[in-house]
Amino acid sequence: SAGPVGRPDSPAALAAIIDARLEAGWKKAGVKPAPVVDDAAFLRRASLDLVGRVPTVAEVREFLADTSPDK
């Protein structure tokens, strides 16, 4: 749903809009998203993509120790 000026009402609504647009682009280009991976592989991939290096041992331990679902 959208707020009064066409903005999503919540972060979840915005995420749904972004996800739908990404999925549409992937389908149009014939691209399949990578399968879901465990936390360690996710951290490695995200670190390489965002900062251009693998995470340090301390960063891995801290990330893996965090049990919150929105880490």
C-alpha cells in the first residue's frame, strides 16, 4: 500500500515493491537469482560485493554470533 504521496507505508511495503521490480527485470532478462545460502556464504558474498574483500575472522564471528532474524 502507498502513503498519501505515493510512498510505501512501511519498510516491508517498500521492500515488496523493490523485490517485484527486481523480479520483473530478472524475468525479462532471463536471469535466475542465486539460491539461498547459509549466513557464512552470504557474509562472504556481501563483503566481496560491497567492500571488495572477504570478511575478517572477527567480522565473521560477530556476524555468525548474531541470532537476530534481521541481522
